Amino acid sequence: MNLSRLISRISIRLALFNLLVVFLPVAGVLFLGNYEQNLEQTQIDSMQRQARLIVSMLQSGAKSRAALATMRFGDERIRIIDPGGRVTADTGALSVAEEEEESPARSNWLYRAGAAVLRKPLQWLRPITRPLTSSDAYERSPMLRGPEVQAAFVGQTAVEKRVSSAPARQVTLYTAVPVYRRGDVIGAVLVSQTTDDIRQKLHAVRLAVLQIFLAAVVVAMILTLLVSTTIVQPLRQLRKEATDIADPRGRLRGRFQGSKKRDEIGDLARALERLSRRLEQHQQSTEAFASDVSHEFKNPLASIRMATEMLAQVDAPAERARFLRVAESEIARMENLISQVREITMIDVEIQKEVRTKVDINALLQRIVEGFRMREKERVVFEPRLSDGLQPVDASEDRLLQVFENLLDNAVSFTPSGKRIVITSVRDGGSVVVRIADEGPGIPEENMGRIFDRFFTYRPDHPTTQRHTGLGLSIVKAIVEGYGGNVTAANDVRGGAMFEVKLPLSS
């Protein structure tokens, strides 16, 4: 499996996204420098306040040693320096550790592991600064001439940072404040203090960040597993079903199983299940249709074969003419059958692509009825009962002509002479309903469910049965359903059959 395919997997992308989110707390380590600077500045401000307090006491006339003796100090060291740089008063040496005393945070295993992993990257990201000077000699010398002291002698408050050469590498902050008398600088107060407290706080913050990061990684992995279970696994199941649903020839050999989940993947699984069920039904219908077509062709072909064989065996002109008429009749029947088979196949494929116009149903029915009146003359009475004010239907006019001509032709073929065929049109909500009722024998109950099946015909009392292919009503059903409507058949309570076509009106 190549890298691009591996990264494209949803489970991998979810894991990477979750880990990216949890790495954000670790990025906070990069901003600890600002936190450290704020802590240092706070410590320097405290040291300078102490220095200014000593300066105030000295300017009021107190002796240097007496001024220091009256003050209570913490772990900082305070020295008073004369203009020559000599220390005239000192609170004592700083406590400088020879070896670093590990804080509770730094001795934690997680801190050690994080330090081992992040030490090098953090060194690369840390800005380059000048090396610190040593604080060893500065702490022991009786003469002090550092930059901060020199700045104080010219009237400026200055800060300097130095580091111990001991293994602990303690960093010490120095701040010098000038002492004035009558406008002249007569000395300086130097306050120094280690940054051990700052280091302890930084260690605690780093440990807290690493703990949050570790907890976030655990949560991210759990969430990834949960999401993989709820998203990736169902998708893999759908992929497996999609792979197994068709054989190498493309024939369906199963269907999607659907899902009871109420999420989007469950909706997708149910949609695929419905799709595969419809495809399976369509495949079965196509296979049945092909079988029916093959069966329907057998009878006329057998008649044609028999007629041609008999033509070769008889010599009488009358007999030869009779067998020739049989062959021609069966050929015409096959041509009609092929034409209607092609027609119903084209309806299934192309009805959604056809150009539709707004068709006035009442005007269309009037035109069709007039044509049948001219054809049937006085044999059948056509009685249209059409409602006024019907909206048009979006459809192909030729297709609707085909629908109602087939239904009327079917009604005429079952209607005895002198009887009526009633054609009605009414509005039903957003649809138009057209009913065609005849006064024939009606539909036998055992045939009611098969009336729209392809190649089904039932005309026991009609010698013209062989002229009917059994596809007329199937074509009606295909066209009406293609336009989003439906067609039903029933027996009228007054006798005879009634067909009802329901089509949506134009919006």
C-alpha cells in the first residue's frame, strides 16, 4: 500500500487530525520564554524596590551598615558600593548550589521523557543570545566594576544576568541603583538573587503541559477508535457488500443489507439497499420480459414454418393461397409485436429525456373521442364528462395520445354494440384524474392483478384475440408512471371495467 493511499484513509486522517489538535498544548512550551521573561521582570522589580528602599535610607543620612542591619531580607544579597567600586557593606554571600537539586516536577518520569524528546527541537527553536558571564568571581570579589555598577555610577538603574560555573549552572540576576547626595552619585546599591524560584515554576508548568498532552493523546486515540467504529467500519462493510453484489459479468447476485443506524451512514446504507432492490427487480423484470418476448415469437414463427412447409407440399392454388395468407398474417403479427416491444423498451429508456410541453387534458380527450366516433360510427356511444378549469399537464402530447388511445381502444374492444363508454376528468388536489368506464363484461377477479402485465391478454369470447399483443396496457402503465402518475383498473359497480389515470398537474 503506497503512502498516498494510506494517508487518504479516513481512520488515518481522523487520527492525524486528533493528534494535531492535541499537539497544540505542546506548542505552548514554545511560549514559555515569554512567561519566563515576565517572571524575571517581576523578580527584578522586587529587587529594585528593595534597592530604592536602601537608597532612601542612605540618602536620609543612615550609615550603610546600619541601613542593612535594620532591613529584613529573603534569599537575595545586598551590597553597597562606593564610587571606587569597593564594597562597603554586604548582607552575605548567595547560596550557590554545587549540584542542582531536582524539583518534584523535574524528577517526574513524564518530565524526563518529554525533556529527552523535546530538548533538541527546543534548542533549534530558541533564539540565539549572547553567552552569560560567570558569577563566581563576582560573588567573591571585594571590588565590583560590572556593567550594571558602572551604569549606576552615571545615574542609571541597570540589570545584568550571570551564571555559575558549578554543575547546577545557577543563574543570578543583578540590579544596581545609584545613590545620590546633593545631586552627585556617591555610590550604588547592588541587589542580586538567583532565579531558582523561576526555574521551579517553569518546571511545574512544563510538567502540567506534558500531562495535559498525554491525557489529550489518550483521549484522541479513544475518540479515533470510536469514530473508526461508528464511521469507518460501516463504510468498510458497505464497500465489501458493493464488491460482492455483482458477478464478473455485472449481474446482481445479492443486495445491500441496509442498516438500523439513524445517522448519515445508516441513511446511505438504506438508500443503497433500496437502490439494489430496485435494480434487482428491474433485472428480474428485464429477464422475464426477454423470456416473454421469446415465448411470444415462438407461436408466429411456428405458424410461419408450418405454412411454408405446407406450401411446398400442396399444389392446389386455393390451398397455397390459404397457407400464404396464414404466413402473411403471422408475419404482420410479428411486425406488430416487434414494433410494440421496441416502443415499450424506448419508453423505459427515454421518457425522462423527452421534451415536455403543457398539454390541455380536456382538449386532448375531446380530440381523441372525436376520432373514435368517426371510426366506430354508431356502434358505440362515447360520452365525455370533462370538468372545466383544469390546469395543463407537463408531458409529451404524443405520449398522452398513446395512453388514452390505448385505453379507449381496449374499452371499445370489450363494449357491445349500442353500449356506452364514459370519459370523465376531475381535479384531485394537485393532480388530474381521468376515468374511462365501459359497459362490457368487466375484468375477472383472478385476472385483476395481471391486467397490466406485459403480453397478458384475456379475450375468450373475441375471435380477434390474435390481433392483440398484450402490450397496450403495459405501455400505458410505463408512460403514466414515467410522468410520476399511476393507473389502476377496477370493475364499475354498474357493470363493465373502469380504468383510472392520475397525473400531476403543471405547477
